[in-house]
Amino acid sequence: MSKYLVSTVETYRVDTEAEATRAIEEAKADKSYVLGKYTSEHKEQKSKGEVIDEYWKLSLTKIFNNIKEPDSTVTINYEVD
């Protein structure tokens, strides 16, 4: 049985719009995948009408293989600090 990783969607929380923009530019420059799609959106958490937390939600869709003609084996390792 052959199995090929086609794509992943990674979702990050960053503190500022500048950090989100920098992460998108880094993902575009990475040659180990194609950045298929990305989104960033500002989020606010409110309590009693007051903003108690705010952040940016960043989603990156990384494409590793063409699903119709996969040509490489990809292994992803995630580390948790």
C-alpha cells in the first residue's frame, strides 16, 4: 500500500497582524511545499462588553503532492514545547 501526503491545514494563533503577515511570507518562501491558500482574521474575546483578549487566527493550507499524480513521500514531524 502506498500512501502520499497531499496537503495539510495548519492553524496558528499569533499576537499581531505583522506576525501573521510575516508567517504567510515565510510559508510562501518555503520550497518544501506549495502554499495553496491562507487566511488571517482578527479575533476578540469579550466579557461584559469589554475586550479581554485579542489575537490573529492564521490558517495555512500546505500542498505537498498532486492528488492525481503524487510523486514524493512526505513525512511531517510536529514537536510540542
